[in-house]
Amino acid sequence: MNMLSLNCRGLGRPDAVGGLRNLIRKEAPTFLFLCETKLRGMEFRKLSLSKEEYECMVVDNVGRSGGLALLWKRGVTCKLRSSSVHHIDVDIELDGTKWRMTGFYGWPTVSDRYLSWELLRDLGSQAGDPWMCIGDFNEILYSTEMKGGMRPQWQVNNFRDAVDDCGLQDIEVEGYGFTFDNGQEGEDNRQSRLDRALCTEG
């Protein structure tokens, strides 16, 4: 079993859709969580992303931003617990094992970031099976997860406190440590690890 999480930053361009199709063919994920699709459910389903192999749940975009999708391979039992423009939370049964997975998209605006941690704590308060939370949290857990520029320590601490309150642990990254690049050159370049997977013990 493997899973992928990706901030697509819009799937309105043919090259973006082609790149995603190639990624699905190459990695063949059991689960795929997408955020920032910038599409409504009907538009997303028209992309026909290996629909013969995958089922999906979709949350519509709002205006020119947002949009979530969770895809899973046919044969996996996946039941919706709750969803919003910032998350899709499901119960999963696979190979006789029950667990819970949440695809999470944190508020991108700093002034609204506290809403991310309120949502995370609310989800964490719902007792159940072992839990994995993946996605783009739009925040770093440690100051070392940013290259160029600085993050106020209180911002980092607020995310870390929410993770601790939920009993979640960070799954160590392999390969390149940064998942976001602002595309600028030289001293203006900023990179950070905004995407990650968290899980409870068990």
C-alpha cells in the first residue's frame, strides 16, 4: 500500500492533468489526496483520472481557489466521516485492518491559520481507529524546515502544539526536504516543507 498527497495548484491546464496522469501511472498509489484542484466535482470527474481503477470523493472549489479530491483503488472500503473545503476524513478497511485517514489543507492566510489548528484538534478529538493525516498544512513544524527567510516562532509553535494535542507524530521525510518553492532566484528564493504525513501510534 502507498499513498500520495499533492497540492496541484490547479488542474485547469492540459499539462497539469497530463503530469498527474503520469504520476498515477508511475506510482500506482492506493490512495491519492489532491488539494487546490480549483475544480468543481463534475469538472474533476471529467478528467477521467484512471476512473476504471479508482473511486473518488470531491469537495468543490470556492471561487478561484480550493477544491479537494481523495482517490482510492477499487476494492478498498472507504466511508466518509466528514468533509469541508479544508479536509476529507474517511474510515478505511483494507486487508482486514481498520484505520482512519484525513486529507488536510490548511488555511493559506496567516491570520486564519488558527482555524487550521482548531479543525485539526476537532478531528483529533473524535476517538476511533489508528489515524493518519496527510496533506498541505501551509505551515512548518521546525525552523529547519525553511530555507531562506524566517517564520515567526509563535507560528511554528502553534502548529506543533496542535499536533501534540492530537497525539500525532511526524513521519520522517525521505529525499529532498522541502515541498514548496516560491520560484524566485538567488536571495529571494524561499523553500519550505508545508506538506507532510502525521499519524497516531498503533
